[in-house]
Amino acid sequence: MTTIEEHKEIIKEFLDDINEKIKAGILAERQKIIGFSASEAATNLFALFLHSKSLIEPSFSVNHRFFASQRIAENKFSFDFPKKEKILGLLIRQEEYRLKLCYGKRKTDELVNSAVKGLFELKETIEKEMGAKNG
């Protein structure tokens, strides 16, 4: 069981790592790490959001595989929450980036940048709904 504070720390670690790679100009060279980090940060952001709104039990663990498709995501999160359609869409897209970046041949810089932009869009959306900065 991951606490809200632990989610915040995990998110910070992944975001710090991504930001370090941005500053060093090595996003494309580290695309497999970016794919993993962005996906895990996104999943933890969503878990933090759901836990902070008491929408899931403290023992519930959000897994990136829950966003493998629209159908799976909607089944796992059938309850309502603010910006549900947008948030689930961003999480599904992040899982697609993870699969593309973490497996197979090297991808374009544009795809890596899109994964990072998607993460930051999700972060901004969730922070607005929570009313505070959490990462």
C-alpha cells in the first residue's frame, strides 16, 4: 500500500529525472527510460489524485496496464471523477508512449517529446483538480 506522501515522493523522483534529461539534452538518447519514467509518474499522479479525493481504497494499487485500452480503463475506473474523459485519455496515451518507447527500435525525438508533453499536461490537469501542486 502506497501512501499519499509516498506517491508524492515517487512523482518527484520521476519528474526530477525527466527534467535532468531535458536540461542535459538527452531525452532522445534515454527514450526507454523516459517511456518508463513518464508512464510511472503518470500512474502515480493518477493514484495520488484518486487517493486524495477518497475515490479508491487505501489498499488499491493503480497499475499502468489498466490503461492498455479505453475499455480496460473504463472498467477499472467506472466511477465518476472530475475531468474523467480527459484524464483517462491522457493515461491511455501515456501507456501507448510507454509501449512504443520502451520496446523495439529507437523512435523519433518527436515521439519522446510528445510523451513528456503528455505527462506534463496530465500533471497540470490533475493539479488543477486537486487545487495544489504535488510534484
